[in-house]
Amino acid sequence: MSQQFNGKIELDVRDSTPDWEPFLAPQAREGAPNVLFLAWDDIGYGTMDVFGGPVETPNMRRIAEMGVRYSNFHTTALCSPTRSSLLTGRNATSNGMATIAEFSSGFPGISTRIPFENGFISEVLAEEGYNTYCVGKWHLTPGEEATMASYKGRWPLGRGFERFYGFLGGESNSWYPDLVHDNHQVDPPATPEEGYHLSDDLSDKAIEFIRDAKVVDPDKPFFMYFASQAGHAPHHVAQEWADKYKGRFDQGYEAIREEILARQKELGLLPADTELSPINPHGEPQAIGPEGQPWPLLDTVRPWDSLSADEQRLFSRMAEVFAGYISYTDDQIGRVLDYLEESDQLDNTIIVVISDNGASGEGGPNGEFNEWRFFNGVPSTTDLTLQHIDELGSPQSYNHYNTGWAWAFDTPFPYWKRWAGYEGGISDMCLVSWPAGIKVQGETRDQYVHAVDVVPTVYELLGITPPAVIKGYEQSEIEGESFAASLTDATAPAKTTQFYAMLGQRSIYHEGWLACTLHPPLSGWGKFEQDVWELYNLQVDRSQSTDLAAQEPERLEQLKALWFELAERYNGLPLDDRSALEQVLAERPSASKPRDRYVYYPDCADVPEAGGVRITGRSYTIAAGVAIDSADAEGVLYAHGGVAGGHTLYIKDGRLKYTFNWVGTHLQEVVADRDITPGPHVYTAEFTVQGKHEDPAMPGFAGTLTLYMDDEEVGSGEIVTQPGAFCLVGDGICVGRDSASPVTPDYAAPFRFTGGTIDKVVVDVTGERYIDHEAEVRGWFIKD
């Protein structure tokens, strides 16, 4: 009991006096408002029309018109870190989240394990009598803890949420999502052919969660964290929504930036003398590191007039698909707002809308038909993607636009997501409304605000003092600062200092100035002691057009010293700029003991790649025990991965087949030379690695894949396996059915195995691992 019992206890209950107070659930104060966080994903500052961008979002404008628009809001430059700050009020490094949840390392600032001493707002509000719901993207559970058998203390229901519907990783396929309902995996309620899309599904579930509780207790307020997949890759949307933007981006990204900036000035978001940041502001790709290290080609922009007509057509279509994706999701979020309005809840709901970082540059200068080529260090050529231009946004794609659009959607700032020292990575949209409590409507505020400040602001608006102890854990200090006063007072003081450390980048904001290092994220440059520091006066130069380091050396040294002081306080060291492929392949603790043999059973929950067998750069054997009832048996025996990359052993057209989907573009198939026969059998695919593939256009590991039916060899062929992961945050391992998105050659194999039964599948990796991932992965990145 949290309170003392004040009743009277006698021998007979009839002579006793009850006291219910210690036993009742906490109750919110009368008239307490609902709280709704809407977290968009990878939406650059200049993307939506509500911030001057070209993408139509009438429901975000609707929220802005009910409240206040913050023109100087900031995040951490990456999704997991921002979300950890948004939900706890502590800095990302203090949360152990200075990276994405899948890239954990054994250090306090990048462990990806948020301390229980850093309580979530959901934990606090649940004890204040709120219902608490999480819908959509989570991305705050370490990758190795995202399996059904893992410890679930860092799943949403372990951090104060009563209900959860969404996905645990950093992204999901909007046509075939990897869904979790509360603490268990579920299949999507429909297929793309039946009209399914994740954005629609999430809005349905958000309305359902709210409605179900309100039927029982209409006066009980709710806190909902609604984290859309949009606009993170893959950019999936029905063609009709993409086609609404036909021709809108044909002028190119340099020209559209000028129009966006003009609208931003008209809206009062930026001063009239704000300039546009230049393309490739440090002279990339010719720029080099302090010891001659090459600039990462991923982080460059190709000028529009240097593109061929076909490339311009391709890049325009990428932007059209993305814009349709955002508009469709805005439309679906509008249904949630409509429900709140129809049920008389909208006026008394505090709504906070943010994006978690700037627009994403992970498509590289050429864009991607399959974004997971980036994580494998294998950028695409435009010739390759042009072959799939009509499939962009479809279930066959895993697409991402090129860096030119990331730069444009971050207008007027330089760079994009991952860049923690530049406004393009950390300056984002923010809307706050509460019609019943904040009478200001349609105004703009220019105070410097950060995601870490949202929680203390909401606590102040609710009149709540967070507890000193949550679930037995003494709570750490909340590091954010409330900006509640600025909601009604445009002249209220702003915060003065904010610390940043991310993927090898570092910066410090203090009293209007920003000092940052010129060190591309994930570049592998190292040599941090040789970093060049830059200095910008953001009070007059939001687009970081003029580096004042040479003119203000004393101020720069003061800010550098302040960075190191706060790095010690907030767990900002060590710095980690290893490449994406290096981080994917880094050794991490597993949810189970390491082993050489993995056994999988039919119709079990999908096993995420981080928790399953790892075949990268090694020999492996897949053996399926099957009882065939008829010659018409067909379907998937074993599948690992999906449309972004993967491999599968299956039966189709009466033959045993194996397909390796190399990074979503090369489908390598080996087919048995004879038909299956009824009876019990062991069907095997055995891969023997021979070494690195010699063709630099297809990096990976070459070897021979041999098929066996029982003890007889029935087929073989040379294949190349990919250098990194298939999709660490997406499709997993399953038996008896296909993964969440198909990996078979024509995307038409049956999802489930029929015409027989599968006993189990054993995957053996006792063969020597070929790759020394610490020494060799740097060589995979191909220059286009």
C-alpha cells in the first residue's frame, strides 16, 4: 500500500470501518487534459506546408492554427536519441541513447539501455491517474532485446505504457509491417491487395485504445505517444497519393529551396535576411579529413543541372512518392483528430507535434530502390534504380529519395539527419496546442527549445511534480527546461545551453552561438583530437552560412571547454564514428548464449535478425525436416529477411528451390533437378563460402550453394551473399510461411506451406567465419 490504512479493524467485519483509499488506483485531478504526442519521423524543417514546405498537411496546419508554432525547436539528429529525450526529459547521452537502438556499445552514453532512474512521462502519468498508450514506432529497445524470448523491461509496457501497438525497431515496411500488440507479435489485419497500409492501421488502433477506455471511464484522461512511421524509409504509399504530386518537383531541389525559404519568411519562421546554405558547403566530395581521409560520398549532393534527363525524372518521382506518403499519413492522423473533436475531447487535449530529426540523407546522392543497401555499404547507381521507377512506393520497393531532396526538405539549413552539428540535422518542426488551456492561437515563437524540454513543459502545464522514486528507482534530475511560459508570452526567456554528441559529431549551443566539429557522421575518420571546430552565431545566421571561428577564437575555446565539461556530466564520451556496416556487424551480447546450431519451428513468432542466426561471411547449412503429403505441396520452408534482402528455402512448381535476394536487387536462384515426392524427407541448402566476391559492383562473399533431397545432391550454383545484415529492424526468421515481405523471385510464392507438414528447420553455422569484420568492413563502400 502506498498510503496508510485509516479504517478500523475489529474481529467482525460488521463492527469494522473500511478505508478504500489505499487500495484504489490513482485518479487524475478533475478536468485534467489529455496529452497527445505526435512524433513524425525524418521530416525536415522545410518539408510540410505548415513550415513553408511543398508537402500538403492540412491536419498539421489545423493543429498550428489551434496553438503555437516553434521556429527554433531542436532535436538530436537521430531517431532513438530524440525519442528518449522526448519521453524522459533527459539528454540522449544521459539515457545511453547517443545512437540508434540497434547500434549499442558497452559504454554509458551508447549502451542503448535507458536507465530506470530516468523515468518516462508514461510512468509518471500512469501514477497520476492517466491511461497511457503507445502507438507506432518505439525504437527504444536494444536490438538484442527485441525478441519474444527477451527481457521486456525496455518494451513499451515495461516503461509505463498500458497498451502498445506498433513496431519495436527503427523502421518497418508499411505494406508488411512487423507488428507487436502489447507484448506479443501479430500479423497485419489485411494485405496490401485488400487496401492495408500501416498509417491507416495505426490511426485505427489509436482511436480504438482511446474509445475503449472512455466507454468505461469517460472522465479519465489519457496520454498517447503516437509515433508514425512516416516519413522514414521505406517511403511506401499507394500510387494515387504519389500521383497527386505529379510534376511538383520537376524544377529540382535548388530551385524549390528558394520558394520554400520565401514562404518560411512569409510565415514569420525565419528573419527576412536569412540566406540559403550552399550545396555541398565544405566543397565535398573533394573535401578531405585532417589526415587525407576521403569525404563519405553518401553525404554529398549532385547538382540538379548535372543530372541527365532520366535522372531528373527519377529524382522527381522519388520526391513525389515521399510527398504522397506524408500527405496520406497526415490524412490518417486527421481521423484521430476528428474522433477527438467528435467526442468533445480535442479542446482539452495538449498536443505536441515534432519530428525526431532532419530529413534523411541515407539515400545517398543517387537515392535508393532499397534503403538497406546503405547499411551494407553498397550504394546504388541511377541506372539500377531507373529500372524500378514505376515500383517506387509499392510493396516491391524499399525506397529512399536522394540527398538533394533531404537538403531541400531541410531548407534553409545545411546537411540532414545524423549531422548533430548542423541545423539541417537538429532543427525541426514543433507545434503545441491546447485550446482549453492556452488561448493563443496561430502564433509563432522563436525561443530556442529542444526535445529534452518537452517533458518538463508538460509537467508544468499539468501541475505535476514528478516523483522522487519510480518503481523503487531513485530518479535522476530532469535535464530539460520548461518552456511553458513562452506559450503565452513571446518574450519569455529561452534556454541558454544544449549539448550534442552523435556518431562522431559533437556540438554545443550556448547563448545563441553554436560550436561544432567538421567531422562527418559514420565517416570512420577517427583522429578526433585533430577535428576542425567551426563557430556560428545562430541569432543572425540560422543557416550557418558564415563560420566565425577565426574571428572569435576566444569564444570558440570557451565553448569547446563547455562541451567537454558537459560531456563528462552527460556521458558524452567515447565518440564513435564507425561506419554503418561496421556497426551492423559489431559483436554485441545476445539474448541467448552463442551457438553454432539454431533450431526453428513452424508458425512460431518471427525471430528478429538481431536475435537469430548470423550467416554473414560464413558457411551455413539449412536443413528442413518435412513430411510431404502430395506432389502438389508448396510454400516456404524457411525464410530469413524480405524484400530488402534475405534468403529462403521453399517448394514451388513441384521443385525444391533456394533464393538469395542480394540487397533487394539480385535474385540468385538454385533449383533442384527433380520433383519432390511424397513421404518424410530432409531438404537441405548448404552454402560453402570461398572468400570475398571479386566483383566490386557486388561486394559480399562468394561460394557454392548445393541443394540436397535427403542424401542426394539435386542442384548447385554459385551465389554471392551480402556483406551485412538483411534488415536488422525489419523482417525476421520464420518457418512454414514467408517473412513479412516476400523474398521469393516473383513475390508470388504462397505465404504458408501447404500439402505437408514441417517438423523443424536446423540452421548450422559451424563452418569457419570468413570475415574479420573489425579489419575488413571498411573496404565494402564502393565509389560510384
